[in-house]
Amino acid sequence: MEMAGVNTTLLSLWKVDDESTTEGTITIYQELIKSNDISNSLKTA
């Protein structure tokens, strides 16, 4: 991933259904657009 230019990845150690993953991802990206801070976006989501 790093060779492809990816700075950050997010994964789960537990099985998560697709709907929850979609909702969480949308919320994280909405917060990231507001603050441009990945740490804050994850905390807020």
C-alpha cells in the first residue's frame, strides 16, 4: 500500500456488516472534509 502512495489505512479486527461499514466510512469522510484531520475525524465518527 505504501508503494502505491497510501499514507493511512483503516481495518477492523472483527467481522462488521456492510451497512455499518458504509455508514461509518461516510461519516469519517464527511468529518475529514470538515477538519482535514484524520485523527479527529475518526474520534468524531
